[in-house]
Amino acid sequence: MKKCLVGLLCLGMAVTATLGDLSYPAPLPVNWAGGSGYTTANIKAMPGWNAVGLGTPYTGAEASAKFDHAGDSITIYIDGAPGTLTSGARRSDGAALTAPFLATIKESPDNATWSLVRAFDGSELNGTIQTFQDTLQSSTRYVKYEYETKPTGQNFGLASVHITSGGPAVFTVVLDKANGFTVEQGTNAVIEAEALNGVAPIDYVWTTDMAAGDYTTYADGFNIKATAALGTYYATVTATDSSSPAQTASNTVTFSVIPPAVKYQITINPSVNGTVTTTPADEAAANTTVTVNTTPSGGYAVGTITVNGGAVTVSGNTFVMPAEAVTITVTFVESSTSGALIISQYYEGTGYNKWIEIYNPGATAVDLAAAGYRLGQFSNSNRETWKTDGVPSLTVPLSGSIPAAGT
């Protein structure tokens, strides 16, 4: 039985950058007022931005990112000397505060040493967005908003950030790895550098405290060999551009070569009326998420998935690898109808107001994730290929459970 439901559906899809990426700076000037959204994921998807915590955003006329726990923060990495910082901020409402409130704006040249720009004690904030302007130091490359002390019932909101340029963008070199990353012995890893705001060609020189045979370099890359000795190290890159006079910038990252993780065997009991594989395939380290991939034979669906006789919890079609070998057993049950599930209704309104209804005509509930159901979209020049069992333009894994004779 084919587990790809074909329907008429328009989906809004988004592709994001590496989340929380402070490896590459945000170009000046910075002009942000929510953009694609105020959620943690929306903010972390922007190059040069990172967010920690944050709750469900405020919406409506006073929309903003919501800092609802002490320690929630937003950090921005900028590519040159800043001028002024203009912030739009609020709190939950204008009620009198009965306990200390503290939200701060800080600046740093290196994301390590921070200076206070502004402290909000709550008296200057209410439930509407207020605008505050500050002058940043020319050496500043990082700006952080943080909710440090939270009284009960009050949150801090950040609606907008505008940072002007205080001069030309500064020549700098960035690395694609963060301090403290680890490499398992037996695998290799590459650190890549990129010079910004310079004149090509760029010359890169690497220095490190690793033994000579444990690494290689090539222009903007530093390769940690699989045979590298265990230990904690640094790698420093110095970039020099071709301007006159030449500009030079350096950056350093620390890392550790660690022992390879102990891996435990994955065994799959033979199944009838379907096939089973896992990802990873044969073994996995403790705390690794293992996915059970099932392909029922025609007319069958996944019944149960058990690991170590039920001793390991299975969520949908995944489980967390324990610190021991596992045996997986999957049963397949006969479907009461050959189609198993039916797209019973669809609605196509304006914008994103589109939906479908899926009906289960069978006598038992269907776990969509465990059974491997996906929704397929055939679009544009590919729109007719569903008739010939073609490959969808887009597939979306389904989750949840549909009860027997229900939707």
C-alpha cells in the first residue's frame, strides 16, 4: 500500500539558515521590526542574530518578541562600527510593579566582555511600544537584549531594533565553527574562514597548538585529521587583503578531539507483510534518536513498534537509544480497505486559508507517523504525474492519529 496521499493543497514553506548563527555578522545598517516574525526560530534564522528562550510573541498593534523568563535574550552580531541604536520596547501592561524588574541592553567588542548601554527598571515601560535611542561605541560588534529580573505577571517585549552605521564596514575574518566544538577521534572536521569587507585576493595563514601530523591547511580551510590525538586545541587564522595599505584581521576558535562514542547494536526482528530499517542502520550511541522506517506490503499497515519488548519508549516511529543493544519488533496488520485513508474534503480559500480533511474508513485508529504517511503535492509541470505514479513535487510527513471511521 502506497503511503503518499495525493491531494490538492497549497503550502507555505520557509527555508531558514543555520539557527542562531553568530558566525556571520548582520550587515549595517540593521533595520528590524519583526520581519518574518517574532518567534525564537524566526529571529535565529537571520544571519548575525541569536535568541535564547522567548515565549509566544505579542501580536496586534503592539506586536513584539516576548521575553517571558529571566535569562531570555536576543544577541546581534554586526559587521562594522555602529552609530546609534534605536529600540522599540514594552512590558506586559502599565500595572504598578510590586517586585524588581530589570531588562538590559549591553554592547561588546568580542561577545565576551559586556558594557551596559541601558537598563529598564520597568517604570519607563507599559503595554504600548516606547522608543529609546542610545549611542554605541565604535568598537562594538555585539548588542544584547536580556531580561535579567522578572516580576510575576510581567514580561519584556522587543518590537524593533535599528542600528545605524558609524563608519565604513571593518575588515574582519569569521569562522564557521563556534568555540568549544568537539570532534570524535576517527572522524575528520574542517574549519572554514571567510574574510569580509576586504579587497581580493585574500591571504590566509593558520596557526595552532596541534601536532604537525594532526592537521592540514589549505587557504581558507583548516582540516582536523581523523588520526588527531585526543586533547583541547586552538586554531587561529590571520587574513590579509590586497588593499593598499593591506588590512589584517585574525580570529581564533577552540575545540577538543574526544574519544569516539560507544555505540550499541540495533537488531531488527524479521517482519511479515512489510519491511523495516532504521536510521542509523546498525548501531547508535546512547541518547541518539533512532528512526524506525517501515514499508508495509499492499493492503497492510503498521500495527505496533516495540523496542526491547516495550522497555524502551517509542514515540511515533522514533526512540532514544539507551546505553545497551536494542531489538526492534514491528507488526503489520491487514487494512480493512485497500486505500486505508481517503482525502474526503479539501478547501482552497485565499492566501493560506487552505485545508484538507483525511478520513479513516478502517476499523482501527491509524498512527500517521508510525505508518509513514506523507501528503504529496504535485505542482506546475509535474501536476499530472500523479496519474502515472510519479514523484510528488513536495512531500510533508504527517503526524497524529485518526480514529476508526473518523477524521
